[in-house]
Amino acid sequence: KNPNVEIYNPLHPMLKRAYSILEPIFKSDVITSSPHGHNLLGNPSEDKVDKDDSDTSTSSTWGHHLLSTLPDCASAVSQSLSKKWVKDGDDTTPAEKWEELNRYLNVLIGKSLSSSSTKKAKQAKNMSSSDKSKVELWPIKQVFKYTYPRLDINVSKMQNHLLKSPFCVHPKTGRVCIPIDVRKVDDFDPFDVPTLPQLMDELNAFEEQNRTDSEKDDNAKTDGTNHRSGGSDRKKVSFEWEKTSLKESFTYFQKGFLEPMMKELKKQERVKAEKLAAMTGDF
């Protein structure tokens, strides 16, 4: 979203490759009205565009916010598509709108012309090379704006930003940083990770349930029955995290990272000791 970040023609091969990877994600997850989408080309009634990014001066509805970011030389495209999309009966998806928008822009700059595009061809001929470049790079800028990975220098150098260590807690949201199973990365939702209040509630609920089960066991013994509520099994937990929703994350961290790392370290120590023994003849 930094307006000072610019890209230029010809596009670097690395950026071309990045665009080919990121544009499908942009179409499927960003411009839609999905839970984490920005609704840039979605239904106006489901608009989620950040107010700081909005500019309603060139867009008749917030749902078509993306049109308002077009260069001034492409205002005709913005007006044409805005009128077309707000008509009753327009049921095109955000992805289809994105493709249509790109087609209009290509015609505008003369990259895609049909036999009926004489007027557009004349307009493209009269357009300066600078304006053509702006229009051509505009889709790439929009995709990079919302999807290109960013590095925040403060996150790397300031201690209060070092939240990537497993099981650190974000000071504002209270969310716990948990290890991610790379085999299930597509199922990971950062908004579903445990929070401190949630963990406190889970600990209290565990203790309350444990207390209730213990009372049932005591009553069963008094009555002379063999009833067991399972409370004795619940007391076998060794760590507090086993009582919470962090159990799965801790278990994965132990088995998927710590234990393999310890095995590798022991293997390296064994190999080092064997080499030393071979050199000294001390077998």
C-alpha cells in the first residue's frame, strides 16, 4: 500500500514469475467477499474495503473500489465498467470482472484490438508511452499491493516484535504463536489460534471438571460401588498445556521438530566421537 513503491517496464523476470504465482491468489482470495477477502470487485452490499483506501469520487459503489484506483488516462474504462456492472442482472463473479477489466485495459493501450475497435485504436495511438506504461503496469501493482510478501525491518530488529518464536504471545491480540504443520498449511487459520483468555478458560474448565469427577469418585467409594468417572485418568497430565487446546501444537512441536533435532544432534556427536576414536586409536 506504499504509494512510493514503483515498478517499471520491462518487468524483471523475478517479478514476472511472482505475478504469475500471485495473480490466481489475488483472484480467488483478495477481490472476493470471502471471509478474508477485500471485496474489491464483489457485491457492494458486502463491501469490506478499508476506509483509508477508499475513494468514492470515481466509483459509484464501494464494491467496485478497484476501478477508482485506475490511472486518470483509463477513466473511460472505469466509467464504462462501473455502469455495466451496476446494471440489474449482472451476475459475473469478481474473477470474471477482473478478467474483463484486463481485457478493457489491453484494448485501451492497443495490446488487444478487434475489427470494431477503431475508436479504441485511435485512442491508444494518441496515448503517451508513459500513460500506456501506467495502464499496463496497473494490474501488476494491484496484485503486488495485496499479495506480495513484505519484510518489516522492525519485526526483525526490535525485541518487542520478535513474536515468531513458538508459543510467544502477541501483546495486542493475545494470540499465541503456534507451530504450523506444513502438511496442513492450507487448513491453517490465524484467527483460530488460541488466545490467553481462551487458555485461562480451558484451564479453569479442566480443573472444574477434574474436581467434579473426583467428587463423583469419592461418592462412589462411599456408596461401595465400582463407578469410576475417569477423574483419576485426567489427573495424569504432566504439564499445564496438556489441559488446553495447545496440546496438539505442543505435541507436533515435540515430535515434528524437537525430537528429530535431538536425534540429529546425537548422531552428529556419535560420528564426531567415532572420528576422534579412529584418529587416536582409542576404540
